[in-house]
Amino acid sequence: MISTPVSLPEWFRHRGWAPFPFQEELWEAWSRGESGLLHAPTGSGKTLAVWGGALRDGRPAEGRLRYLWLTPLRALARDTVAQLEAPLEALGLDWSVGLRTGDTSSHRRQRQRTHPPTALVTTPESLSVLLSYADAQRWFGGLRGIVVDEWHELMGSKRGTQTELGLARLRRWNPGVPTWGVSATLGNLDEALETLTGGAGGRIVQGPERPPPELETLLPDDAGRFPWAGHLGLQLVPRVLDRLDGGGSTLLFTNTRSQAELWHRALADARPEWVEAGELGLHHGSVERERRLEVEDALRAGTIRCVVCTSSLDLGVDFPAVDRVIQVGSPKGIGRLLQRAGRSGHTPDGRSRILCVPTHAFEIVEFHAVRRGLARGRVEPRRPLEQPLDVLAQHLVTVALGGGFRAPEMLDEVRTTHAYRHLSETEWGWVLDFVTRGGSALQAYPRYHKVLADDEGIHRVPDRRVARQHRMSIGTITSDAQLRVRYLKGKTLGRVEEAFLARLRPGETFLFAGRTLRLVRIREMTAWVRRVRSRTASVPRWMGGRLPLSTELGAEVLETLAGSGAGRESTQTGPDRTAAGTNGTRGGPMAELEALAPLLEIQGRWSGLPTPDRLLVERTETREGAHLFVYPFLGRLVHEGMATILAWRFSQAEPRSIEYSVNDYGFELVSDEPLVPLHGWGPLLSPEGLVAHLLEAVNAAELARRQFREIARVAGLVFPGYPGSGKSDRQLQASSGLLFDVLARYDPDNLLLTQARREVLEGELNLRRLRRGLETLQSRAVDERVTPRLTPLAFPLWADRLHARVSSESWRDRVARMVEHLERSVEAGE
Amino acid sequence: MKLTWKGEALELRPERVLHWPRERTLFLADLHLGKAALFRDRGLAVPDGAEADDLARLRRVAHLTGARRLVILGDLVHGAGGWTPEVVEAFAALGAGQRGSPEQGEAERLRVWLVPGNHDRPDGPPPAELGIERVEEGMRLGPFRLRHADDGTRDGVICGHEHPVVVLRGRGDRLRMPCFVVDERRLLLPAFGTFTGGQRVRRSGGRRIFGVGEGSVLAI
């Protein structure tokens, strides 16, 4: 205990640290009242770097809220509070740090209202709720600094837009308040800064440069026999176990929750003693919060050997005890691998290490491509959203509750955000009309008014019931209806999407939270289960599980293939040299290419290898019909659009039925007769007429109807209900699909419908990337090959399409037969 | 779509009603009148128009078929406060249009029966001036039993409550429509109201599904 207060640099010295130059740069800038963005990876002292700016100021709090700290994850908030509190006493600061999330008890919330902490750690949703209280201005009016942690994570989503609007409000009450964001590596840091500060700009402080992480790829013993498709990768479990046996703490990342369940099961089966000793954990977004916290505590204490996890542990404070990170399956993006590798990094040389476990042969290419991208410093950008009107509608009601607003001033404030900087008078007028009178279609109903302008022209919410309802529904993240999974004895295990459980009948078993469970019954949003010993069980498939390959990584994959020369890496390829020490060793870049060589050799011999300037197209015929394979390497979402467009354009030339399937490398079209371009490939792949053809080809109305689900909730068109109130609000339940139909018919000019259509084009159909993709293809020469059988690139597409169509049992049989057949062809030297 | 069931010739109509020509009777269920208004009262911006269209459709089908009896199998209104002035007025207009002039005899009057549904109960009886006659759940009419919700056992049940819809999938396409579901024992009606959700029904042995599309009824 230090009795006399010390200065911040002294405090650092006491702990045996020296402030980094970037920390001092940020403190100085903060003192001058500047705003900005700190670019720093996790575990680099970023929290202190930013908090130091406030600490140096050190003025007494005078019983008011002075600092606001926003974080995307509740789980992070808890640890952040501890980090912010740590130096206070030594520095002799009589400050308090408060926590406010959806989990905070109402008692504590009440106390915060009357006795604000000096610094408050909270989430964007909770900030919105705080802004909706009538005394919000008084409460937030004395801010001296705002920090947005993990800004890269928030920025690209509606939660990011919600944050932008919240910050605009706080800036109005606290003009010029220093605002600092913290971001991991992004391809568009400048845009991230603009978005954070509402166009005011600021300083980008560069955190410590870290050497790129060291990648090691776990290569199968016989790459030639390694599967060409699939996504579980359990073949390499024994090899992974070898590493885990060595001790230490490991984070094992998978890409989906289903895959996490399966890996956890496989490891538990092989090492039951670890389960007994509590050394094996499972952590993903559906596991009950209490269980997750247990795992996190064990990680912090270093008492756990391995945690199988998903992106649920991508972010957050460091677990210093973690000394190894394993990535199962391709990370699909360079930034994601960087983030995950950074979860370890306490090696003496400060370099983080990650072990990459491919689940099928081509993932070795992807790991190699990530390695190349990292060496060149190529990382994906994340784009902030443009003008989502649903978020604005929600925010206007929030502000109307939180003291009210005058329309012209509010428009000015909204336009200071990056998202709404181009908001037109018409759009503003529509949103205002929507929250006051429900839009043009409701004008005949005087009883409807959510927000009402009073005599002085201040917009407020007069109805207390509406107010309560609105606070309940604040938040922009939507998900499917979730059922709680609970033992008959009472313990809750977590939540699973209703869509999965609806397919199960009582008595059937499934794998969840690392246990095999038998469904007993479903009643009132709870699935009651019993634990069983059975080995066979289905695994829940969660929605939105699969991430598409990023454009950047796709380009690196193509270049890798081009440079491979069917196995021979050109000696001039610079990037790999940077990974010097490991270059020739097992699991290094050369070993990856060696492992790939047989596969690429077959691909090259049977067909060809795609390159950045050559678009590979393959044709082959089977009993099923004529197959056409195209490999642009632009990621699954873009391929989905391309396949749709191409199928439509072929069928316009000649009516016929075409089936298709897509993956991250390309797509397949199947028809009875060969699909031959009548006027060359040019017009088929042209970006001309893209939107019109796309709208003709897909049922855009149906897609927009699905997209409307989220919009309707955010904009306050549907009411999610009070927690625990069960059926009492049944009368207010309407599906968003039904609302979409009613609006489309009786209020066709509703801009929320326009937004749904736009989100479908931009989001689901990925119009911007699709157009750019087609433009890219214009510059590639089409290399058309007729192949005698399915090539290594074609096989996964074929298998996936089959999977979608037939029952899983017969699918497995057919794929196994096919693999055997293809292998025989290889052995026969064809 | 004509159908013989329990020995009676029936007609499944695209207006989402069941027509029994011999008795000049129409059956319908689940109008949920006042639902949109209830939403608006609670600050949820749902436009109207659906309700007016529903009532217009009801008038039209009553006129076209020359029906003299309208059997509403429950959930006429949506909930507390469902009998809004708009609804009362609209419903009164429906009755007036069909009741004919005072010179016409009692036989020509359109009688409206209501089997109360779960949504009707909190509101007490509909306003007396509408002349709606309440009948008990399970009442017999010819070979039929009139119910709001199926009891799962009795024979010849005509009912609503479930809001059945059927989903058809094509290549990249998906079509969802209300439907009639008919099996040996019961005949389930689609929800008459447009602003009502639905429960998906699947095909299974011994059950026939008739989807209601734009102006026609299709056997699925």
C-alpha cells in the first residue's frame, strides 16, 4: 500500500514498467483536448494507454459522471472495470468506476442514477437506455472523456450506427469532449476515425508494432489421402492431442458452434481424465453465461488445459496464462487470424504463435495465403453502415424520451454522424413522420402517436406504456427465437435456436454444451432435457454459421495457386522469406506447399490451375447431367450472386432447368444439356444489367420479407415482449413477415420497405462486391477445360450440392464411393 | 373447389370461407377485427386497410352466394378493446347491407352466429345492436359440430383457431398461403383476417390441404 499519491509515470515505475512512447503520445494528445483512434492489438497495454489520458488530468470528480467507456461485450465490461480501478488508489484519486449492462440489477441502476460513478463502463445498448431517461442531459452533461473500446468490432454493424448516434448526442451536451477509439488492425483506419468522431477527424496513435504472428500448419501425414471436402477435420484430432498433452493452456478456435461441440466431444472422448479434472472447457455464444464465466475464470487462473471456443473469445481482455492458440479450419480472413493469434503472445520474444489445423486439403492453401497476406500487411477493411433508417427511428424515440428534441436541431445533430451525413430532408421528414404519426398510411388514426410535439415544438413520448415498451426493445442485435435448454433438475445449460429444436422429437438426443442430452419436452420457451450416455446424437446447427472468404484472402489464395506452379514455389516470392526461421521446417511455408503439391499436381494434370489473370472454367459430364464449374475465388456470397445471374442468363437464351451450388472458391451449374455460351463468355459475365437481372432471377420480395425481421424490431414495429411475462402480451405478437405484407399492400411508400430491399441488395446479395467481382472477371481470360471427371476443385462443390438434396446417410455413402473412385483414378496414373 | 364431406356438398371458396349451398350458410373463422388498431394504441405503427378489405370481402361473398346464415367460428375480434368504433360501424354496415329491407320476411334476413373463440371472451358479448347470436362451442348443425378450436376427438367438426398456412418451395422461391385442411373427422378453416399470422401445416396421410391463392383454391 502506497500512502502518498504518486504520479502516473511513478506508478508505472513502481510496477516495473516504463510507459511506452505511444502511451505518452496519447496522454499528451488527450491533455490538449484532441480526439483520435489508438491502433493497437489486444494485450498491448491499450487500456492504460487510453485511461492514462484521464488519470493525468486527475481533477476531482465532484460527484458527477466524468468518463464514459463503451465496450461491445458485456463479458469485457467486468474486466475493464477492474483494470480502470487498479491505479486509482495509488494515484490518490478519489474516483469510482461503475458498470452498467443488461445484467446490472435494478437496485444498482437506481443508485447509479442518484450517485453517478466517476467512470462508467457500459455497452451501446445500455448507453441508449441511459439516453432515454428524462434527466439524461444532467447526468451526461459533465463528461471529460469518452472511450470506445474494440471500435473495429462495433463499427460495421447497426450497433456501430447506434453508437454513432449516441456519441453525437453526448457531443452536443459536451462540445469538444475528447473521444478516443481503440481498434485492432483494419484496412480502413482513417474511415474508422472519421466514423468515430463524426467527421471531425483526429489523431491516429500507432500502438506498439508487433512482429507478425508465427503460423504453423499441422500437416497430415499423407496429404494425398487427406479429404478433398468436408469441414469437421476430426482426422487430425490425435495430432492435436499430442500438442495438448504437453501442458500449458490452449485456446482452440473453431468457426462454428457446431464444430466446437464436435471438437469438444472428440477431445473429451480421447482424454476423459481431463474432463474429470475440469481441464477441458467449452465456450460459445449459446452456452449459459454462468458456464462461460466459469471457463473464463479458469483461463485467467491458468487451471484449464484447453478451451474449445468460437468467436465468443475473439475479443476481450488477455488471459496471460494462454500460451497456445489453435485455429481449426480456415479463418476466412487475415484480420481474424491476426486477432485470434493475438490471444496468446506472452512468449519471451513477444511473438504470438498459432497452430493452424486444416479440415480439408485446400485449407492448407488458405493458411498459406493468410501467411502471405500477413507478411504484406494486407488486412480486410470493415465498412460502417450507410443510413439505416430503422436505427434512426429507434434513436428518435429514445431522444424524445430522454428530454425531448426540436426537429431542426435534431436533424443537425443527426447529420453530424458519418452514417447520416447525407440524410436528405425527405428521408428525415419521413422518419420523423413515422415516429410521430406512424407514417402516411396512419394519418387517419388520431389515436396513434408514439412521439408527440408539445406546444413548444418539443417532441416527447406522452404514453408511459410506450416508454416502457421502448426501453425494453432498445438494441439492434436480433436473433432467432431461442429456447432455454434446462435439466429437469433445474440447471440451465444455455440457449438453442428454436428452428433446431423444432425438428427434434421428444426422446431424441443432441449434443450441446459438451453433453449428450435427451429431449424430454418443450414447454413455454424451455427445452427440458436429461443427460444420457448415448454416443450418437445430432448437433445443433446455428444460423449464420459460415463466414465467407474475404476478398483479400481470396486474392492471396489465387496468387498462391499461381505461384505454386503445381508445387514449385518460385524462389523470389519475398513474403515467405520473412518467416525465415521456420521456412524449411515442418509446418512452415515450404512444407505447406510440399504437402499441397500432389493435390495441385492432380488439379493441374486433369484440368488447370486458376491464376489472378485467368478464370478457370471446367466442364464435365456425369450421370446427373452436364456440369459447369467456374472458379473466381471471390467468396461464397459473391459466388451465390454470380451463380444466380449466370443461371438466369443461360436460361434466358434457352429455357431450361439449372441447379447450382457455391463455395468460397467457385460455383457449379448443372443442367441436362451442356451450358454453352452462345455469344462467348463476355455477355454472360458482364456487369451490365446486373441489378435488373438479379431482381428478375431471385425472388427479391421474399428475401426482403426475411430481411424485414430485423428492421421491424429495431424500428419498433414489433414488440419482443416483457421478459418472463409469458403469454400476457400474445395479443401484440405479429410476425415481421405479416407486417411486411400488410405494409407492402397498404403503405407501399414506407421507407423501411425500401431499406429492406436495399439491405437485401447490399447485404444478402452483396451487390457492391458482386459488381466489382464481375468487373474483375472482365480482365481475366477464360480458360475453359473439359475434364474427364471431377477435379479436386470441383469435388467439394459437387458434394455440397448433393448434401443439400439428399438425406445425410446416403450422402455420406455416395461421397465415400466417389472419393474411392477418384482415388483409384489417381493411383492408375490418369 | 367443390367437396363432399359428411355427405354434404360443400364449396371451399377463395374468400377464405366455406360455403354450404343447401343450407345457404357460410362458415368462417378468425377475423381478428381490431388487431391493427390495438397495435397502434400501443405505439406499434401498423397501417390499416386490411380490415376494411376483409369486411368488403365478407360483404361480397355473402352477396355472391346469397347466404342467409353466417357462422363465425370464433375470434371475431382480436382482444380487449377490439370492438372499436370503426369495427362496430363496419360490422353494422355488413349486417345492414345483407338484412334487406323491412318488407322482406324473416326468412330473407342474414343471421349471424358466433361461436366465441379465445379472443372473444375478454370483451363480453358484441354490442347488442349488431344482432349477433351467440351459440355454444360444440353445437350441432346437420352432420356438423361447430367449434372454435378442435377438440381432437369428435366427428364432423368444423373449426378455426389454428390459422393454417401451407408453404410451397420452388427453386429459390417460397410461397406461403392460408389453407383449408380436411381429414375424415374435421374440416379446419383458414383465418379469414388478413392481418393474422399462421401455423405451418405439412402434408400427411389422410389429410388433404387446399391452399388459397389469388382468387382460387388449389388442392396441394
